[in-house]
Amino acid sequence: MASTKLTGKDLRGIGFPEGRAIGAAIRILEKSYKGKSRIFKLEMLKRVVETPALFREHETLGPIAHALLTQTEYNKTIDLNKKRIEYRVYGIEGIEPGAINQMEIAMKLPITKAGALMPDAHQGYGLPIGGVLATKNAVIPYGVGVDIGCRMCMTIYDLPVSFLESNRSKFKKLLLENTRFGQASFKQPRDHEVLERKEFSEIAIIKNLKDRAYKQIGSSGGGNHFVEFGAVHILNEENELGLESGKYLGILSHSGSRGLGANIARHYTKLAMDICKLPNEAKHLAWLDLNSNEGQEYWLAMNLAGDYASACHYQIHQRLADALGEEHLAIIENHHNFAWKELGENGEELIVHRKGATPAGKGVLGIIPGSMTSPGFIVKGKGDHASINSASHGAGRVMSRTKAKQTLSKKEVSQYLKSAGVEAIGSGLDEAPMVYKDIHKVMAFQKDLIDVIGSFDPKVVRMCGDERFHEVD
């Protein structure tokens, strides 16, 4: 029996222009007119493409007509504003020119309302890492980033730091047995309610990602993602955590939404670039209008990825808590690589993109890590408007991954870690402590944005690179 499914070639043959209207037509016809003959479908679409205005209000064919009517507009290149909006840069002397240039371009987008550049900033794709951008009713997939909802999570335990120092081999074993990185996964993943979300059945791109999401849940990515044991130092009695000042054993993790988030990011970035044509230097800043079906769909997918990333951290910490046999005293979590709906100074709703930036609204708690051999900090936001209620998400790179691999040696890095009293499992030369900026200088640049209420000193660190436990429990 001949197939009744339509192809792009079929639609171009009856006059459909190249672009999004073809995809919309095929999706709608195959869903709403499944089983109908190709001749029936093509005759119907031919009427729509010849007089799309007559079908604008049609219950089923309306979206196709809308896509056809706006096709010409979508194919036009959108001009950047000639003059950029003013924005604040924190610690400009430590930020590479490439990141500044990317921010300059972002501030010329016609949808941009405000922006800021954090002191850990460095060049990325589209919006720089450390870039904060507020837009009006539009979301930029590459302004969110590829690792959607990447986050920090810390649990604090009523255990003395001396216990960690005298039992390092035990804590190393705990990390090896209860964490997975990169391509490694647990043979028996734990279930989580996030996997039952309706988006997995309602959004086409996500339907095919559920099995992968289940397989990877509770694991960490590669690159700069980590899980580590260390010493938490609470500075004073007056703190939002309800803890006495002093030192505690803590676990800190950094990871994101794994393959789920990466595939969502790639899909909607391509879609945005197809719909929103920008000059070449700004093409990765293509946006989706939140009044459009595509924008609403991405918003749902982005939030799902963020919740999935949180679920991964919850399971990482729960597995380690079970192995320790301890209940935590406090838990802190914050994320970056995300977009939030927030109110600007004049009460206008804005879409705030924080690509590698920590939310720092008034009283909001967060964690800003350093490197394997430098402290991270527990912080409380001051709600600074110039920074769009944001702070850095770490120390920031001072050396590219390529340069690190070309200039550093394993022996050199090993000696550096040993002298700092840190034991690392996995990790590559591109994540050596020397590739990062001085966290103390970064923190000094943002003293008006956050208050420090505690610190974290890494002691036993695991990162991607040790794959001996691939798919085993």
C-alpha cells in the first residue's frame, strides 16, 4: 500500500515556500487528517497556500495559514539597533575582549531592555558566559545556554571536618560508588516524579528523550561538573541556615540537565535561528516570541530541563546521604543557564537570561564555587538593580581548554593538588585549578551584589575522567 504521508518535496510542488510553514503543515496534516489520502491532503493544502488569509481562523488549518502569511517577514533579516543600551560591567580588567564584544552586540538587540556582565565572564556562543540579559516577551535559547538549568547544590552535615581528614579513602570510595559522570550511568536508576511530567508526552522533541533522561538521572555531566566533599565554614550565628558558626562537613555538586537539556537547547536554537534572521555576528542570539507556539513550547521544555537538573542533584545527594547514614542540617541550591520572568524597576515584566550567572535578588541564597584548590562561597543576594539581581556563577576561566591541554602537564597539576591538600578523582588538564581566575578577586568585584555568609573548601573531588564504573552499581 502506498504511503499517505506528505513530504517537503510534495508541499514545495504545490507552491509552499521554503521555511517553517512546510514543517507546520506536515505536522498538522499528519495529526489531524491521519488516514486521508495524499491527494486529499494536497488539495486541501493547495487551497490554503493559494489564499491563506481565508484560513486564518480555521480551527485546524489556522496555524498553517499564519505561518504562510508571516513567512516573508520571517525570512527578512532583523536589523540591530545602531546604538546599544548602557550596561554595567563588573571587574572589566579581568574580562577578555571577546566577551565584551558579545555583550555589546546583545545590547543592540531590538528586544533588549537591560543587561550586565559578571566578573567571571568569558566568551561563549551568543551571550557570553557571565552575561545577564533582560528582554521583553522573548526568550533566547542560546542566552539560556546548552546545559539548561545547570546548578549548584550543597548539603551540610553535623559531622566534624576532622572525620573527613582522617578517613579520606572512605570518602573517595563513597564518591566512586555513588556518583557517575559523562557517559557513565547507573545500572538501576532511581525513579523520580519529574519523569512523569506531561511534557514528555505532549512536546514532540521531548517524547524521544524520556528513556535517555531516565537512564541519566542522578548522574553528572563532563567538563567542569563535579561532586566533592569539603569543609563548610559558617561565619556567624546570624544566618538564614539556622546553623551555629563553625565548621561542618559538606557535599557540593555542580551539574545540569544532561542529554535532555542539551537536545532541547539544540532543537530550539536551530528553530529560533530559522525563524529569527539576524546579522551574522548576532545569529546565535536569535529569539522566540513568547506569544508564539514555539516560544511557549520552549518555555515549558526549558522549565522541565531545569526541574530535571534539580532532580539529578537531589538523587546525587540522597545516594551519598544514604551511604553516610546521616541526615543533613541544611541544603542550598541555585541555578544558572536559565531564563526567569521578573519585574524590572518600573514594574514591567522582563525575561531575565542568566547564562553562567547566579540569581542574587534581595535575601536569595546561592553558592559561588572557586576551583578544586580554592574556596567557594555561600552568599546572600543584595538585590542590586544594576546587576539585574545577579552575581557571578564561579571564578571564571582565565585559560581556554585548548591552551590548558597544550601548556599544562599531569605531573604539574598533580603536584599542585597535593600541595593544596586536595585529592581529585578523574578531571582533565582543561579543568586544572590554574585555568581559573582568582576567586578572591572575583568576589571583591561583586561585594556590592552579595554578602558572604559561609565558605566551602574542597578536600576530595570527583569529576569526569574515571570511567571504571560505567553502568554498574
